[in-house]
Amino acid sequence: MREVDVGIITEKVKTLCMEANFDLGKDVLDAFKKVKAEEESPTAREILGQLEENASIARQERLGICQDTGIAVVFVELGQDVHLVGGDLKRAINEGVRGGYQEGYLRKSLCHPFTRANTGDNTPAVIHVEVVPGDKVKLIVAPKGGGSENMSRVTMLTPAVGKKGIVEYVVQRVKESGGFPCPPTIVGVGIGGTFEETALLAKKALLRPIGSKNPDPELNSLEREILEKVNRLGIGPQGLGGRTTSLAVHINMMPCHIASLPLAVNIQCHAHRHKEVVI
Amino acid sequence: MSEPIRMETPLSDEDVERVKIGDRVLITGALYTGRDAAHKRLIDLIERGEELPFDIKGQIIYYVGPTPARPGRPAGSAGPTSSYRMDPYSPKLMERGLKGMIGKGMRSQDVIDAMRKFKAIYMAAVGGAGALIARRIKKSEIIAYEDLGPEAIRRLEVEDFPAIVVNDIWGNDLYGEGVRRYERT
């Protein structure tokens, strides 16, 4: 049994909140570069150029890539041979979020659902804990903006619609979302499981690096098929027209009930922020 | 793509007449910020027949709720928010002389019709380019509704603020036309 003090988790979460918001991943920047070279729309090229410049300013000046610095989604992969000491895990994570959003001059974007009164410190975070083999703790902080989250959906399809029905639903969702989720987007898709599990599958799919292959060949080809269809919609960067509506489609799948076909589409804006650390 | 068109606020009829959808513009001068809550208060003032907290004639409202500014800086990250939430309020402000709006995403037909009627334009700033936009803000002061926090009305002084004309005074809409141009069926 390895002891890990939750104070370390607070410190790491704090740093990850700031780094995720200031430093856009290399996979996203590489994707901007690639699609900019292929774009036919001058407006789209101009927008993609601004996004590249924006990312570089945000990193240099330690400014939020976007002013919507998101709700903090925190994934914890907790090794079963770890004994957490020094306090409550959830409290430690929220303490880290509070500190990171304060110190990093990040916007506090959480409020009471009815009164809309701001919670003041961007807590509570959304926390997903999974117990895994080993004696390490992996933390992933993925701040999620409101615009793209608002365009996401979970649905329970009729099994008879099959793969074709899944493709149609995802493409239709992206089409109806238009410019609202701040394209170019990354589309996370969850297939199977249950109502709540499929949503989590979709969210986790977003964390895979852009440009990486899905290890399942069937899903890999499905991802390519959906991406091609989505990019024929013409929505383009910011919805102002162009070839680049999405940078990637990522799918996670698991078996489901014989009566069901759960499907989740989690749309991620181009400010695709996530950072991780292993303790 | 053609060279950007430079504009200085306050805008005149001639200024908005010389731009069309798809034009890139660089704005210098004052922008007033406002989101949902501030708009609601402005409309309440108009309905009560009271004065607005700033002279709206020829001005541009920018839909933004910035991150807090670091000490010594005029502004934090300051990209646009979705404009549709302001649709119920915008026509009344254009009637009072508002000449421009900056945000992201489509506007309602009512707003597009009002732009035609009152000669005003809607421009998109790039959503998620908050750090880049922050650099173009030279000064920021809260002029009304400080209690609204990030939603307070601020007067920003900007230099070469980049935007794209989405709705012009002739009723055109870049969201519709841009997508039609690149759609493949």
C-alpha cells in the first residue's frame, strides 16, 4: 500500500486547471495547421489563423485561450494499492479548482440553476473516479465550455436503426448545432452501455489525441465515415462556411441491453483543453 | 481575401453602408459590453422612458463576459458569447441609434429586419479567440451595473479589433450564404 497525501492532489489540480486553460495541446495546433492548408474558404483560413495566434498569445501571457474557462471536469484513475491520507478526496479536488481559477484569473462560470447566482469560485467540479490496478493516481482536468456542451445530446435509439441510424443521428446533431459550439469541433461519441454510461463514454472519447487511430478497426472506419459526412455540411469554422466543421470524431463503444441502443454525442469546441498528471 | 476595412466608432450611416457580408473589419474606438442581464436593464430603462447610461447613438455593443484582468492589464481573455440571447432586446436598441453589434452565432429574422430598417450591422468576432482579442483592448472601465460582475457594462477602448461582417444593412446573412457555398450534398 502506497500512501498519497490529498494535499498533493490539490496542488496538482490547481496547476492543471491553469495549464489546461493557457496551453492548447499540440494535437489541436497540428490539426489547425493541417486543415488551414486544405481550406478553400478565405474566411475559414482567416479564422484558423486567428486561432493559432490566439493559442500562442494565451500561452505566452498566461491568459485563458477562451474567456469561457469552463466547468472543471476532473477524471481520477485511482490505483487500488493507493491509500489516500490527509483528508477527503473530493474536497481536495475542489480546493485545487478553487485555487487554480483564483490564481490563474480564470472566469468563474458556475451558478445556481434557478437563481443563477454565481458560486464564486468555479466549484463544485464534476468528478469521475475510477479504481484501477496499481499504486499510482492519474488526474485529468478537462475544463468544458458552455457553448459546445449545450449542443450535446444523449438519446436511446431503436436497435433496428443500426450503424446507419447512428451515423445519421450524429451528423444531424452536428448540422443542427451549426456555428453555436464554436467549430471546428471535436465530436465525442458514446455507443452502448446505459443512459449515463454512454454519456461518459462520449466525454472520455474526447480525451484521445486528435490524429490517433481508434484501436478497433470497425470504429476507426466509422469515425472516418462520420468525419467525412460532417465536413461536407459546409458549416466551417465558426459556422461561417468552409470545409472544416470538425477536426475529429472519436468513438467509444461497449455492449448494451438487448432492448437498447444508447447513443451520446458530446461536442467539444476548438478550445479543446485537457491536461493530465500521474502521481 | 481582400484587405480589411478600418472603422472608427461612433459609426455613421456612411460607415455601415460601405460594408457587406464577408468583409473583414478592424475597429478602433469605443465598444460597449453587455450580455443578457445588462440588456434587460437597458430595455427596462427605455420602457420607463428614462435615459440610458451611455449615449447609444452610432455605438457598437460587444457581447462578452471577460475573464478577470491580471493586475496592471486592461482586460482578461475577452472573446464573444452567443448573440441569440440578446435577440429579444436588440431591435429596441437599434431604434435608439445602436449601429453595430459584435458576438457569435446567428441572429433572428426580427433582428435582421431591424438592421435593415435602422441601418445597423452585426459582426462576428472569433469565438474562443479571447486572448488575441484581449491584446486589442487598450482600456476598460465599468460604466454601469457593477453588481453584475462579468456582465457589467464596460466601455472598452480598442485598437484594430478584428471582426467579420455577418449581417449587413441589406438583409444578407453570412451564416446562411457561407454554409450554402461550401455544402456538398
